[in-house]
Amino acid sequence: MSRIALTCCFALLLGSCVNQSANKIDLGQARLACADVGIAPGSSAFDRCVTNLYYSLWDAQNMAE
């Protein structure tokens, strides 16, 4: 269930990044998305989630350009 929620958050973040004029990826957005799916901030799982989400969005943004 948490994977579905994380996937939805990823899709929402990706959509919002594509629509921004500067197309900047915000680390804070990745942190909020991971917290929204219930991963406890400060845990190693949270850190991995933020890192993976941030770089996945960065990769997707740079592939689109």
C-alpha cells in the first residue's frame, strides 16, 4: 500500500516539476512526499526515500530537456 502512495506522490511531484517555469527540483518537496506516505523522518528509510525520489525526479527532468 505504501508503494502505491509513494508512486502517486512521485507522479504528482513529477507533474508539478514539469509545469514549473524554472523546472527546479526541490529537496523539500521530496522530503514532504516521503513524509506524506508515512515514512518516519530521521530514519534510514526516510533518507533513502528522499534521495531516491530527488534523483529520480532530477533524471526525469534532465531527460525531458
